[in-house]
Amino acid sequence: MNRRLIAHLDMDAFYASVELLRYPDLRGQPVVIGGRGAVPERDAEGRYRYARLDSYAGRGVVTTATYEARALGVHSAMGMMKAAALAPHAVMLPVDFDRYRHYSRLFKAAVAEIAPCIEDRGIDEIYIDLTEVPGAQDTGQGDALAGARELARTIQARVREATGLSCSIGVTPNKLLSKLCSDLEKPGGIVVATHDDLPVRIWPLPARRINGIGPKAAARLESLGIRTVGELAQADRQWLVEQFGAAYGAWLNDAAHGRDERPVVTYSEPKSISRETTFERDLHPRMDRETLGGIFTRLCTQVAADLARKGYVGRTIGIKLRDDRFRTVTRDVTLEQPTADAAEIRRAAGACLKRVPLERRLRLLGVRVGSLCRPGEAAAVARVRDPAGDPHTLPLFDSE
Ligand code: TTP
Ligand code: MG
Ligand code: MG
């Protein structure tokens, strides 16, 4: 039987690397992507003039940074002001999602030419099932994984050829380990590993590096004296079940031992489509009523356009508010019929808003549409739903 070979591929400093393609003179420099600044313009000699972080004032966050900026302590999700304190001379570039989406499609298409079984995990990463790809199972002199290694190199080279960008790849028997391994030798890394490599390569890592151990679980583990994956692996399975419940406890034990049988799922429907915005300054529900109303309507219009572009309608309309104390509130409502209509979304979102006590200034507003389906399926879904009464049995109907 074929040995299971699952790859995880993640692009290196993705947004930043895409920007460096058009501003190659920035290579080797600390660069931070974030905020809504202006696109760089050329001076009289034709050289780009870049904004520096120390000129930034506002509340934007860093989406990503080049490895040179990371060396100064800057990282994703850090406030731009804080980043400016660490790296005042770093170049700052505004985000350009359309461009990143374009390169995302390009690299995925390039991989698909070599290995078609791909699970899309977001803008800059994918899982690839290499098990059946010709050559993947080849063994070389003293290297049972020579074929896998060679294939990973081929994929990496093909991605570079198609996009000019570098990526890192982990290849192991499963998704969990591959996701960990793709991150081990970034940038440009290829890590091929088996269960035998677990003690040396995986167990020293902090437990929170495992996809599925979030900040809360990590803190809980830490309070129980478990910091590394290895320490987690040593913990008694039954004890973990007692601490974390049957499902999660058992999963923690499996994860620490590198056990994961999840298949590579080649296609997935989005669960919801949403838009949100953080204001330049906190807005007061009454004093800034008009401004807020305008932003609210615009978010609904954008979500409606996103739905139309992606070809979905949705039944659950939700809102998200965050106040000046960072308290986040969500409300949603489920409609009789799914919709992609901006006015209808606006009405439903407005009804949700009425259910929130608006006492403090707001810093963020978001609108989402969930329970998505394709327009043609809407009627069929509604029909099947009634007698069954169980939305989970229905294809393409994710009740979240
Ligand atoms: P990542 O793959 O997490 O990061 P990266 O590609 O920038 O760097 P690495 O080499 O470590 O993989 O995320 C992919 C892109 O997603 C990233 O370029 C920007 C965006 N992003 C955010 O907008 N906010 C975030 O908090 C993170 C983590 C990423
Ligand atoms: Mg990445
Ligand atoms: Mg990623």
C-alpha cells in the first residue's frame, strides 16, 4: 500500500512578498504592510518615494512584514504605532487585496498542474495530497522519502516560476504534522518528516503551535504545567479527557502524538461572507449617528456585492460591534428566504442593531451573511428543510 504523503504549502511573508514584486528596490529592507496610506509615487528621477512607519498615526494593524522587519520584532496583527516604535524607518505600504488574491490564484493553479488534489486553506496556504502523484513514492539510496522530497522541490520551483514568490512546504503522513513542518524552516524551507521525527522536530515546539490549540487552550495547558507538544504527549490521555472533555481531551492526546486521519478536502463552500471596518476614531452612536449609518449601509452594499460576485445567497444576517473598551457584541437574524439584496441585508442588519444597547463609543462595525447557498438551490433547500427540520443533513447548507 502507498505511504500517505500530505503536503502543506504556505507562502513566505505573502502580502509583503507580492509587494516586493513591484517594488524590487525594497528587497532586503524592513517593510510593513498595513493601513490605508497612499500608493508610493515616483519622484523626478523615477524612483519610488516610500512612506516610513514613523510618519504613521492611526489605529491600523500590521497585516504582515518582511523577515527583515520581523527581525526588529514586528509581526502580523501588531498595531502600526507599536510597530513604528520598534522599526521607525521601516517602509510602510498599503494593502492591496485584489493583487494578493490574484497571486493566490496563480500559485494554486501552478501547484494544481503538478498535484491536482488540493485543499484551499485561505489566501496563502493549501494542503496537497501527494500520495498518488507520480514519483512521490519513489525511494532513493538510503532515503525512503526521496520521491516526496524531489516532488516538494519541483512544486516550490514551479510556484516561483509562475509567481516569482517563495513558499515553504512540509510533507508528512498527515495534515497536522505537515502544517507544523511547513513553518519549521521558513522562508524557502522544505521539511519532509515521518512519525519517527516527532520527538526531535515536533515535541520541543510550544503546544500552541498546533493548529487547533488556541490562546485559551494554551493558557489552560500552561496552568497545568504543559508548555510543549512533548509535555502534552507525556500527559495521560484519560487525565486530558478529565481536564478538557471527551472530544477535545482525546484530540489533544492524538495531536501531540502526531495522529491525524483527516482527508485532504478538495472543495469547500464558504460558511459566511462578511465585511467589517475599524474607524479612524471611535464613533458615538448618537453624536455620529449619520456617519455610522452611512458606514453601515456601505458595509451592507459591499457584502451584497461580494455575495453576487461569488454567486451566493444567504439567510442569516449578522452584525458585529466593538466598543471603545474592546467589548465585542454580535447579533444575527435568520430570514425566511436567502438573499443577496443590499436593501434587504440592510433592513435585517438594522433590526439586529436595534437589539444592541448602544451606550459606548464604537470602534468597529461589521456585517456578515451566513447560511449560504447557491441561488438556484434556495428553493430546494427551503423545501427539504421543513420536513427534515435538520439543516445539517443538507448539502451546501451550513448553519454554522
Ligand atoms: P501567514 O501565512 O500567517 O503569514 P505570512 O505569509 O505573511 O508570513 P509567513 O512567511 O510566516 O507565512 O499569513 C498570510 C497572509 O495573511 C499575510 O501575508 C497577511 C495576512 N494576514 C493578516 O492580514 N493578518 C494576520 O494576522 C495574519 C497572521 C496574516
Ligand atoms: Mg504565509
Ligand atoms: Mg498562511
